[in-house]
Amino acid sequence: MAYDQGLALDPSDAVTWNNKGDTLRLMGRYDQAMQAVDWALARNPNDALASTTKGEILNDLRRFEEALPYLDRAVAMDAQVLDAWKAVALRALGREAEAQEAERRAKELGG
């Protein structure tokens, strides 16, 4: 994987760790994806994108309650992009009114 080459040059690069994790998530390799994103968050706990990726992984695994704190944190850091992801977890938990509110905020912030 190309990300490994970049990490060999700079193992502290949180963005590369997150991108590797997201790619692994898309490949369905959730354990490895979680490890990569956890590395990213350990290096930069205030990274909205890494918090989003962690929430996406947990959503994919249907671990919606665990996903919400990561998505909440991500939304607080970058609401425009991330309210829509929070809506996925809320809807899966049967919290439709909250999901609709998150989607409304995302659309409103997106212009």
C-alpha cells in the first residue's frame, strides 16, 4: 500500500495514518482500519477527519452507539461536512428526529 511508503518516511503523519485507515475501511479490512485511525487520533486527537473516519468504521460495523461520540466530536470541529455522517448513526438507532435535524444542519451549513 502506498501509504506505507509515506509512513516509512514520516511515521508521525496523522493525515497519512487516517487516509490509510479510510482506504482499509473501504476495502472492508475493519480491524486494520481501526488500528490506523487510532494511530492518527493518538498523534492528533483534535483531527476532525480522523474522528469522522473512526465514526464511519464503527457505523460500518453497526456499532452505532460507539460511533456517536466520535461523530459528535468531529461535528464540533467541522460541522458542515460531518453532520450528515452523524445522521447515519442516529437513523440506524431509530432516532429519526435527531437524524433529520443533523441532515438539516449539514444542508444549511453547506450553502
